[in-house]
Amino acid sequence: MSFGDPNNPYGPPQGQQQGQQHGQQPNYGYPQQQPQGQPGYGYPAAPPVQPYGGGYAPAPAVMPGTVKAARVMLFVLGACQVIGGVLMIAASSWFADYIEDEVNSDPTISAQDADTVTSIGAGLMIGVGVIFLAFAFWAIFTGVKFATGRGGPRVSAIVYGSVVTLVSVINLVGANIFALISLVLGILIIVFCANKNGSYWFNRPQY
């Protein structure tokens, strides 16, 4: 009895016999593996993953330390201006009473003129307090927008720093030593937002 006999019912099939003759291992009931790159039967092949822009997606940008420092300076100046504005508005009534006492002490000034001077003085105090609060809102809002804003917050911070610097110089001319602190902060805000780190942060690409 020969397994090579095609008429032998106990021999292997001809296709299997030919595959074994070419050095292939017999398949004992296990499904054959599909070659790579060809879709399998029953499970469609997954589409290839397209990388971001021909490569891996870049990591999100991190705010530089100098930009963070400028942001903190904006918050500090804003907080100081909030305190100053609230104090000036609260002190307007006291200032009005003080002016009224001084004016009434002069007999040459009528009561009507005294009331007018008092109202003007109180109004000036309230107006200056409102201006302080407006500048405080400007500084704080600009600092908040540093995290997500683009070129707008950068320009706003530079303009704000320029205004603070100018006002501080005027106050220094008037012998206000405390204005030296705001002068330094205003200059640093301009420098930190205008340098290359500021350009990198505010011109970063959006993903």
C-alpha cells in the first residue's frame, strides 16, 4: 500500500501531499493565518492611522516664566488699584465734610459757594476712584486672557504698562517715592511681553 497512490482512500489529499512535498507543514485542523496586509475574513482591516501633519502631534505650549511674571505683575497692580479706588470712593464723604469745614471757616464765602466747592471735591474723589477701578479691571482682565488669548492681550498689556510707566514718571516728578514701584513694574511688563518669550507665547499655533 503506497501513500503516493492517488487511488488510495487512506492517503492524504493530493493538494496536501503536494504541499508537503514542497516543504510545507501539514495543517492539523487549525485555520491558516492570513498574510499581513490582507483583510481577514469576518473582520475588516482597520484603516491606517494618519499622524498629525506627517508626524506626531506636538505637545501643548507652556507659558514662559517671564510671561507668567508679567501676568502676576498685572494682577498685583490691578489689586492695588482696586484698593485705591475703593478707598477714594469711600473717603469722598469724609473729604467733602473736610472741604465744607474749611470753606465755612472763611466768612467771605457764601453757603451756596461752600456747597458747590464741597460737591466738586467729592465728585473729583469719586471720579478718580472710578478711574482707578477701570484701570484695575483692565489689568486683571488682560492677565486672565494671557492663558488663552493671542496677540490682543499682548498689545493690551504693553499699552497698559506704557500708561503705568508714564503716570509713575509724572508722580515721581511730584516727589511721590512710591511711584517708583509701579514704574519698575510697568517697565517689566513691557519688556516681558515684547521680548522673544512673549512673541513665542502669544504667537503659538492653535491645535
